[in-house]
Amino acid sequence: MSPEAIQHRRERVCPFKAAKCTKDKKDDPLGVCSVFADDKVVITCPMRFRQDWLVAKDAASFFFPASAHLATLTEVRVKDKYGKLAGDIDLVLVSVDDAGRVLDFGALEVQAVYITGNVRNPFAYYMQNPKARQEMNWARQPNYPGPDYLSSSRKRLAPQLLFKGGILHSWGKKTAVALNTGFFETLPALDAVACERADIAWFVYDLEHHAARNVYTLKRRRVVYTKFEESLAKITRSAPGPMADFVRVLQKKLATQLEGNSQSGVSDD
């Protein structure tokens, strides 16, 4: 209920891109960019990472020397050798000379978290009377929303790194990934290397409450530097469980199938 929040809520403006919010629906936007989960704040909209362009400043420190002249480009398309679209890079940081010519570049991928359940219903209920409902508890309602870390990594992060990141890596260019602490902690343990040897830098952030202003601000918690291929192999591989458990599943399904064939009079001959 800070003055900034009240103003942006009234005007339906995203404070992190200085434009109208278009999340979910253009005419009726879903003004939710973070949710509480187990007393932690989870960022669910990539625009939330753009506060004060901290992510761009951090990524630039990984890509370029401090003396570089920089430009930031958003939503840059990258294609493979066959001309097929590999995806849009969230942010491309470019080092330029005095004439504005590109000297070097690096890619910054911003990874928010998917939500399970329904976040539209509690938001719509809240927006009917924000002042009176700011302390409402929606936990007992159907389809209570929460973060879906597994889908976020397998359906979003891994393909992003595999396709777009793979092209950047083949060009010898670096990638930075911005993500929430809770999300990073659900990933497999990545083998850290020295900054100068890294292909990927993982910039891990949280939202910290600023009591005096009554707002949440983006704070970097840590940076982890890794190699590209080793990190991708760990993220895209599932940790195998005991094969015996899978064999038991096969045996059970086989027994069910054989029982069904027997009851229907079907012979295996």
C-alpha cells in the first residue's frame, strides 16, 4: 500500500518497464509479478527483474571490462544456420565504439517462475477493495497459486539454454542468467569455476522488503560462474531412481494387462 503501488495499480502501469501492464490480458492485465511461497517472495514475471536495470549492470560486469561503452537491446531474435528461429533473447548487452559500431556482445536470459493454480481469482478479488483486503488470506480457496519450479526449469530454462544459449556458446559468447534464489536452489548442484573461465554467470536475486518505503526491492544475493556444457548436462538430465522401482511398475502393468486378456478370453497364442 505504498504511494507508488497505489498509483501504479490505479493506472495499471508496470513500474519496471514504465508502460501499461499487459500480463495475461491487454485490456484486463494481471498485475502480479511476485507471490509468497513458504514466507519467501517468488518472482513470477520477468519484468520484475528490470528494477533499476540491476540485472543489466551485473551482466555487463561479466561480459565486458569496466571501461566499455554499452547499449542494451531487448527481445533480439536469433536464428540457427538454417534460418529457423531459435528464440528471442531477453536482453543483449552490446559493447560499442565511439562511432556506435558493435565490438562485442553477451546474452542475458531472465528466468521467472511459472505458477500452478489460479492467480487471477485472488487478484480480481483483491482489486475490488485493495485497502480493505491487503491482509486477506486465500490459502483455503480452490486452486491456491504457488510456484512451479520443475516446469520452469524443464519447459523454460533448459530449452532456452539449449537452443539460444547453444548458438551463443558456439560463437564464443557468454550468457548470463538472472533468476530467483528459490528457483536456483531447485536446480542440480552446478560446478563453479573462476569468473575468467566461465561461459555462464548465474545471477541470483531476491526481493527484500524496505520498511521505510514499504516496498520490495531487487537485491543480488550471489553469483555462480560455470561452464556451459557441464551446466546444461546437469540441468537437462534427470537424476535416476532405482531401476527396481521401474521394473515393479512394469510388472504391475503387465499383470493388469494379462488379467484383462484372460477375462476377455483373448489368447496370447
